[in-house]
Amino acid sequence: MNSENDTRRRLIVSVTSGLCNRLWVLACALRLADRSGRQVEALWLPRTGRVGLAYEGDEASAFADFFRRQVDGLASVSAVTDPPILDEHAVGLDFGDVHTLTLALQAGRTPEITPALAAKATGPRILDMADPAIAAADDVWINLSTMPVGGPDDGMERFAVYPSALGMNRKDPYLESLSAYARRIQPRPAEQQIVDELVASMRRAPGGGRLVGIHVRATDLKQRSAVDRDARVADIIHQMTCTPGQAARIFLASDSEEWLTDFVQTSLRPQARAGITTYDNPVKFENSTAGSRAAIVDLYTLAACDLICGTAGSSFSSFAWLVSDAQFLIHS
């Protein structure tokens, strides 16, 4: 068996789907690799944009289009346009059929989703790095499209679950551990500067209240509760901005320009509107590299807030919380 310091020992992870699904998987891979003395090699699907849909035209992206190149524990990121082919001796999690499904949906094909595939796609991703066969292998694969992964060797009780309970959520020991690895992935300096300027402008706003980041996933994610989302979000904003003694500044983000415009115009009182900040960049709604890059400004501005209110089951909402020290309230 090779030593833990042998640079040939790799944890190879394929990332597809939407931006924050990729970030969850990368963070989990960094954590698992660190715990097993490996380096992560990431396979990046370069033509996936907002909500996991294919880019228009021939545009492609790279990891460096969005994030700083140097990430501790990440040895390399390479582009792939087809499902990775696993070596016959590879061990790990082979979700190649899920990866194939992702590519087929992006290409406009409607593949047959069998009950077995549906169960596999939604089930826990459990990789026990302490298993002798896995520990002895030079190459370990995490070949899948989305969701966190983890292993039972560290006493994890829950696997592959984004925080989804309505109300206040708290990080369990696993998420606290994962948070340290998620923070290794940092936006490029250009986007970080925009985030810093937005946060500074809100901190300087009259009243000196806390910053509350609210994210509403309004495009492809089916609402997971019977809560009236618009009424609930409006109530949170009104409590934070219109109640005597409250002087919060609200950072409001969404993947839907239509929802954002309609909500602000029809659901909020004038006093509440005065306390709202948004990143007003129309390109962030485009299904493009530039659109994903602009969405990162929303993501890390949310993470800089003192309280994050997010959408149940949204990897965007929950990843912003993962890289922050904020409290996390799921509104609907």
C-alpha cells in the first residue's frame, strides 16, 4: 500500500449540474481527501450554467472563470465533455449513469429514468475512506452529478442532505467540519471586490442595523412546504425593517428576475423597499459564464450577512450559509 504522502494517491471527483451543487461536492471531496492523505483532481463539465442547464451556443467555462486557482488540497481541474470512464480497478462511488443522465438532459434528450436510477440519484452518497479496499487504492472516484458525500468513519449520522427544515437551522459537527473545506474555495479578486463594496455600503447605511441576506430560489426548484413564500418573505422583511427598534439592511437575491421585480413592487411596503439592496446586474440571470460569475457576487454577499434566510433544498442558499458564520433561517 502506498504511503499517505505519495502524490499519486488521488481522489477524483466529477462535478456537473449547477454551480453550488459543484461547490458542495468539491468541499466534500477536499474533506475526504484530507482525511485520507490524498489530493483532489476535479473533472469539470464546462458547458453547464444556471440551474444545471446547458449554456447557449458554444460557450464553455473553466473553474478559473469563477474562483481563485489555488485551493489547498485541489491538485488540478480539467474539463470533460463526456461521462468519465472508470478504470476497471477504480474504487469509490460510480454514479456514471447519473452523469450520463445530466448530459442527456442538457442535450435536450429525454432519457428513461428507471426506478433504480431515481433511487440511486436521490440516495445517500456514502464513501467510507477507512474501508481496506478503498484505503489501499491509488485512485478513488466520486463520479456523480450533485449532492454532498461523506463516510461513516467519522460518526456522521446524516449523509447527502442539504439543510431543509423550516425555521432556524444549525450546523451539526459534520457541517462544521465541512465548512472549513468550503471556505478554501474563494471567488476571484474581481468578484470579491464587488462583494466587499456591496457589504461596506450596507454597513454604512443609516441605522447601523444588522445585515440580513434573503435568497429565494424561484426557477426550477419546486417549493417543499405549503408556506405562502411571498407572504413569508415579505413578513420577514417587514419585521426587520418596519418594526420600531429594528434597522436591518436586507440583501435580496434570487435566480429569477421576474420574481424579484414583481415581489419588490407588489409585496413590500415603501419603507421596506428603502431598506433593500440587490446586486443590480442583469447578466446574472443569463445562462452563461458571465451569468454564473455574477451569481457568485450574490452568493458571497449572502455569506457576508449576519443572518441568511434561504430556500429549503437550495444548494445556493445552503452553501452561502456553509461558508459563513451566520445563522440560517429557512423561510419556505
